[in-house]
Amino acid sequence: MLRHELQPGKLVAGTVLTLVGVLYAGDAGGAWETPWFVALPLVTGGLFLAGAVAFLTGRIRRRRGPGRTTDEPGPDIAA
């Protein structure tokens, strides 16, 4: 199975946008009242936070250097 690279910025953005969707779904279902203006600061703040996390993740990965790109065992493992 191919492994994918974890992208925390996208995880944060997806979580915040899902939260906003749940808030408005609850409002539409009659479970609670959500004012119309609540989405703007949540989405804006969530996207800002996601951008900051993505920026920090990129800086950390660039600083560490490239990871292992092959499935072959390293030199310290006897074949």
C-alpha cells in the first residue's frame, strides 16, 4: 500500500469547515439557533490557522531534509 504524506494544514482546514457545516446543519434541523454571522469568523480564523500550520509544517520538513524515498532497507540492516 502506498503511503501518503500527512498534511496537517489540510486537516485543520477540513476540521474547521466540518464544524461550520455541523453548526448550520444543527440550525437547519432545529436543534439550536446559529446566527448567520458566526460562519465568517470561524472560516476566516480556521483558514488562517490552517495556513499557519501548513507554513510551519513546510519549514520543519525543509529543515529536516528529504526523507527516505525507496523501500530498500538501509545499510544498517543485514540482508
